[in-house]
Amino acid sequence: MKDRYHKKANVLGIDVSVMRVDKAVNVSMELMRGKGLPVIYFLSAISSLLCQNNEQSAEYVKSCNLILAGDRHIEMAVHHRQDNGQIPEGIGEFADNYLKRLFSKINREGRSIYMVMEQESYLESMEEYMEESYRNIEVHGNVMRKETKGEADRIVNEINACIPDIVFVCIPAERQMKFMEKHAAMMNTRLCILIESVQPLIRKETEEIPSWVEKLHLEGIYSWFKKEQKIKNTIVGSVFKKKVLNEASEEESEQKPEDSSEENILDVQEENVNTLEKRRQH
């Protein structure tokens, strides 16, 4: 089924499917209703860099049924390849919009999901969000804190006990790959979606400090943590952009004029995206 998604953009050796959000959701539902255990992978800058340095990780990602853009860095790289640097509206929002439309669809059908999360607070905020917005979805989930067989087995046993339609694996890239490689064959579910984190969507939808943070009077720490995460993402994005530029320069034998160079195009993309984000915040 994977070969049908012929429109792709190669980002640092990984073919990312290029499609509208509604089509991506329809393809996901089609995969869910098919046979076997299909896997959808949302490629982020972090997981892309991981694949660059780890052949086993790259091979796993390439084996997934559908690979989609997981953050704005990948989206910018995809459109840089496809559209000669032109930036469509909504850049950086593909994963969030995908989740909202997918949740709306499975909410209408009364489906069930299981969330594998990294932290208890993430799971709680997700459960609150789903209860408020998608009440017809039966939500299960748990936290996988340790890299142990016993912890992974516990998660698999819980999945098999509730037999959800979709399992969302929302843990760091390297951990989710290892978990799936070892345990996917044991899981009784219709579809797995590897997305690293759904927290950007939750924060965007709620736009407020979680209640558990206020109860513990940790507002200052919470704000600091969000700032630290933004700094980390900026660093990762810079490293990723350099990798993309290096690959592009190796592919082209002729140097382009300075005003339309690869680096200039990506810099303009990033500047425009940052401007749009600032406007949305005000």
C-alpha cells in the first residue's frame, strides 16, 4: 500500500509523503481498516538527525507505511524541495491539524485509542483535552518511564487488554523506534502512529497553564521549561538546516546566484514562519 503514495520529498535520505491534511487522514483511516499492523511515522528534525547517524533507525523509519512531516523544520525542507522555497500558509501546523481532523473523524465513529506517554502530566493533559473536545473517543493510556522489558511488556499487556483502534506512541524518537521494533508484533491494535509528542497541540488548544501546575504553584518553573524547550528546538533546527543545505550543495554542480541560494531561501522561510507565529501570539 505504501507504494501508492508516489508524491514524496526526500529529506536527508528519508522520503516524506507530500499530501494535504484531509488526504493524510483518509489514508490513515484506510490503513486502519486494512490488514496487519500499519505504522505511520511523523518525522521530526530530531528523528531525521537520528536517522543520519544510525542506519538501523533510518531503515526502521523507511519501513513504515506512511511518513509525514512532524514539525515545521521538516515541512520547510519538504516545501523547499517541492516548491522552490515558496511557503504555503499554515507552515508548521501539519501535525496539529492532522491530529484534530483525525480525532474528529474517529470521534464520530466512536473509536478507541491508547496513548503511550513519556510523563504523567502529559497523559493527564491529553485525557483532559480529549474529554473536553472528543467525548465519543474511548481513551486509554499509560506512561512508559523506563527502558526495561518489564515496563514495555506492561504497556503491551494493557494495549492487548483494551484492543484499541489506534495506538499513539508519544515518546522520544529513539525510544519509540526501539519499542516498536521489539514489541509491535505483540500488540493487538489496528494502527500505530509514532508522533513523539502531542504536547504542541495541547498547548495550542488550551493556551493556559495546566491546572496541576497551578495547584503545585509551579507556574514559574513551567514558563522556564517552555522557554528551555524553545531554545532546544531552535538549536536542533539550526543543525538540521545545515544538514539540508550540505546535502543540497552536494547534489548541485553549479552555484546559484546569491539572492536565490539554498541558504537564502531557507533563511527567508524561517524568517517568514517566525513572523507568522508572532502575529498569532498577539
